[in-house]
Amino acid sequence: MDNEQKPDIRPGKPLPLGAHAGTKGTQFSLFSRNALSVSLLLFESDTYDSRYSTLPLDRIKNRTGDIWHIWVEGITHGQIYGYKIDGPYDPGKGHRFNRNKLLVDPFARAITDNYRYDLTQAKGFSDTSTEKDLSFSSADSVTHVPKSIVIGLLPDKDDRPLNIPPEETIVYELHVKGFTCHESSRTAARGTYAGIIEKIPYLKDLGITSVELLPIQEFDDDDNIFFNPVTGEKLKNYWGYSTFAFFAPKGTYAKSGPTGHQVEEFKGMVKGFHDAGMEVILDVVFNHTAEGDQNGPTISFRGIDNSIYYILEDNRRFYKNYSGCGNTFNCNHPLVREFILDCLRYWVIEMKIDGFRFDLASILGRDMKGNLLSNPPLIEKIEEDPILRNTKIIAEAWDAAGAYQVGNFPGRWAEWNGKYRDDVRKFWRGDPGSSGNFATRVTGSSDLYHSSLEGPCHSINFITCHDGFTMNDLVSFNEKHNHENGEENRDGENYNLSWNLGIEGLHTTPFIEEIRLRQIKNFIATLFLSQGIPMLLAGDEFRRTQKGNNNAYCQDNEISWIDWGLLEKNREIFNFTKEMITFRKNHPILRKKSFFSGEHKQGFSGPDISWHGWKLNRADWSGNSHTVAFLINGEYSLEFNGKKDSDIYIIFNASMISRYFQIPDSFNGKKWLIAVDTSIPAPGDIIHEENAPELADARYYVKKLSTVVLVTTSAR
């Protein structure tokens, strides 16, 4: 019901877009080119059935160009608002305006998230009509949809992004809710930003420098249509790759409340990480929105200007679907491009974010017809924007329409290196002919990034991530087990490159369990001995399992939540991971800024790297080889670190044969210490160098499926 008492209003100004509170009132500004009328709704409370006032915007006084604007006296921080927009409902021409649907402001800094949405009521058409999306819905959606919240200026927390150098970075991918939601987390604020703060000391102790958060920009976690066939419960949108408000941190992740407090709590979490010397990277989803295809709800962009915000088919009733999620954001339309840049700048300037990982980033390079551009303006602008210039920018360099661009993102863009994941898995699984590719990946993927200014740091190396098996499941399952996802196990990747070592599932024999433990150590060692930027999936450091589910996007439960009881149970893996991170940090030669050349430069004691097999100087790249051994000359750290490092000899034996390996003399003439041997039970698997035993012979017995690392007694 409309409130008869209306506040004082003035025309206001067109810029900046969004809602901006001042000392005496709030400026509201909204872009819509094709709208015929716009109304601002101001709600009395944050309840779903709150009373509200409607303020129609005059087409002459309250419009400048394509921007509708109004200044409302007396409106301050915390005001709940939304828009209703009228215009042509003509799907065949790409227009889907519906004056009956309440719309979220695209620039809203927070969204009400304190009651269950029913976005079926937000559809612009009638579900009961035989014409489906060609019909027009007269149902009012106000009581069923999220609303925008005015956020005023918050106290400055004296915080800044850290700009940790790429070569010093160690990324840890986590889900905000799932990280502390399990009762075993023993946090006072489980499943929240505040709960994450309680775990910062743990991450600091592990050695992490940068956390990468799965999507926290506002999404509807109840939009999943499937039910768990085992429990009968409705499944969730747990991962959150379905954004509808790009400026707003998810409200239900806030202990302090979802009606505006989430902004300050999120900022507090970021500052907590920064105070501990760790960065925060956001996983952002600009490739599509939660509005889906022509049968989806009208939440924001569709009802504001559908033909501008989305890439449409030639028959403009339909959406091009390069995301696999129903629609594709029109990223390289000049106005949408500027929206994305404004959003990224906001997260850096106001929320102090250190970087972004762009989901399905190849879509950022598609033009307004969906064609891949040779010099995509958005990708170039993100790289060169003066506000974003020092942020980390990471591409998932593919999309759902077949664009696979790993190795092709320009300039300083880093990439999730899917080829690293696959080639490392193939090698440790024992696939024929995998040793050459494995060696290339471990040394920084020069075949992909040889022309990059960032060198090996262009590569984000990962073996597991949120999408797929956990590391424990990678060595426990040959097949996916997604039955509880409600899609008859059809969903999820079939190409897992996993190896259960002969027994499917978590329950196995002591012998197989011993080998699985060793394989996990092999993966961890490989990750942190590789050139490039390592990324660890949360919980892999203590064998988190999803019970074989490789697509847990819908499992907001103990399948996905981290069970912290496993930390004590699997303390051996945690300690090994922590020590491997420490080893990496202690040796700058493992964090080179340029690729190995294999050449002996004048003034140095030898080449920067030399390759071997089980016999010296007999590297075997044949299809039958399952071993890789190489000697790194620590003297070359002078080129980028200013001081000499130790020499390091690394042996990866993925074969089923244990044998003696001949060991070369070090370049620096020092004796070898045995720092790592994954075949030895803890604590002998990894030893601090000051306590490591000396190699007694010119050869070393390397057991099957194991990694050995030798390091010289001291730097020169």
C-alpha cells in the first residue's frame, strides 16, 4: 500500500549512478535508454510486506539523456528502495519492460536478504499462458523479491590493498559459508564473514598470502529447481555463480544482519586479512546474471533495459548462451563495459579488495554479437585502468561455448592454468607420454606464456579447485558420485583424470591408504615446487572429502562444508603442506620471474637448469617414461633476488618401479641434504634443512610413486 505522505523531492543530478546518501538526503540515479517511465519506491521497513511510497520521475525534469534521477530529502543510510519501470513489452525486439515488477538497482551497495525470495513471481510473463514469455504478467512482485538498501559513507578503516608481488603469492580458494559453517569449526559466528576472521590465524600459520573467495556478490541461494533424491530436501545454489547485484556483498553471510550491516562486516573481514598480511581476491561472475533465459525472472537488468545488458540472438526474443546459464552479459557494449569497470573500482576503492578472478573470462572478450574480439576493449581496460592497475587480475580463460584461451590472455593477466591441472594429474596417474608435458608445467608452462611480461607468474597452478574432486577424492574415486544432486548423476565432469589405486571410495585397505597418502603428498609437493603461482583448495591440506561428488554446487550441507575434525585426524598432511609452503618461501629460485633457459650464462657456475633421468644426463621423454628429474642452479636467483639460493635437485617418480637414481654434483660444490621424501612416513617425509641428513652416496633409492627433494647445505 502506498503511503500518502511523500517526502520533499528535487530533480537531482544524473551522476554518479546508484543511491548516494548525503547529510540532508539521498541522490538516486538510474540508467534506462528505452524506458517510458520510472518510479522510485521507498519502503518503511525491511520486511517483505512493508508499506511504501511511490515517487514517479518526470520525463522532463528527472531525466538527462538516458539517465533518470531524483534527490529525496530526509532519506539516509539504511533506506530500503527499488524501482518500477514501464516501457515496451516486445520480446521479439528485445524489450521486456514490466511496470508490475520491482527491480533491484544495479548499483545497489546492499540487498535485503532477510526473507525467502519467490522469484517465480518476478517473471515478466504469465506461467499459465500458452504463449509463455510472449505473454505479459500483471502480478505485482513487490512482496516476493529482494530490495535495494541505501548505504551511506561508512567509517574509514584505514585500510589499503596489499599488492603482494605475484611471485610471492600463495592462493587459497575458499567458500565463505562452507569454511566455518560446520559445527567442528568452533567459531562463534559460523558461516559468516566474522567467522572467517576467526580463522585468519590458522591461514597465517599455514603460510597463505591470498584468499580467493567464491562468489560473495549477492545471489539467490534458493533458485535451484532440483531435490536431493536421498533426503528429499530442495537443493541450493551453494557456490553462488548467479549474481544479480554486483556491488552488494551477500547479506546472509553476515553475522551482524543482512539489512545493510553486511557491508561493514565484509570490510572488517578484509581489514582483518590485511592486518595479518594477507590479500583478498574475489571470484566475480560478469559473464551472466541470475535472470537466466527468456523463461527466467525479471530482477534487475532485464526490466531496466534488456536489449542493452544482454547479448541477444537475431530473433531478439532469445538470449545467446555462452555461459551455459541461460544468458550472456553484453560485456563489450560501451555502457555495460563502464558498469563492470565502475563495479571493480568500487570493490577496490571502498572495500579494499586486492584482486579478482573472472569466471568464464573468455566472455569478456566477446563483442555485442558474441564474436571473439582480437583486442577486446574490456579486457584491455581492466588491465590498464588506473584504479585497477595494481590489482591481481586472474582469468578463467574459457567459456561454455567452446572458447578455450589458456595462454592467450594479454599483458599482466594471470590465468587459471587448466593444462597444469590436467598434465600433473596425468603424470601421477601414470599416463603414457605425460612426462614431457609435466616437466613443462612444473617449470612454469613456457609453451603457454613465453611471450608474457609476467613470465611463470602468468600461470595460476592448481590441481584441484571448487569445481571437481577434492584432492582426497582425486586419489579415492575413478568415477563421479553426484547422485544427491538430483540429476541422476548426469551432471559434473566425466573427464576427471583421477586414480583410486584399485578400490573405489573412501574405505580401503591399509596398503592402498598408505599409497593414497603418498599420492596426496606428491600432489602437494608438485604444486609448491612448481614455477608460477600455486593455488590450494580449502581443506585439501587435511584431506577434506565430498564423498566423490565432483559438482557440489548445490550441496549446502556437510558434503561441501569443511569438517575441521579432519585437521587433527590428518595432521600429517597438514604438516607436510605447511612445510612445503615454508620450503617454497625459503627458496626464491622456486619463484622465478622468468623462464629457465637451460643455457650456461657467462659468470655463472653452470646452466640455470639441467635435466636428468635415473641416470645422469639421460632425461627420458619417451612415452614409456614416468620419471622427471632436474637440477636447479640457485645461483641464478641473483638475477631477480640479489642473492644466491641453494641448489635444488628434484626427482618425481610416478612409475611403479622403485630404483636408485644417480645424483649429480651440485653447481655450488656443496653437499646434498635430503629435504623431502614422500615415501617416508612423517616426520621424515619433510625435514627442516638445518636438521636434514646428508646424502651419503652419489645415488639415492627413490621408491615408486614418490617425490624426493635434495638441497645443498647452504647458499653461497
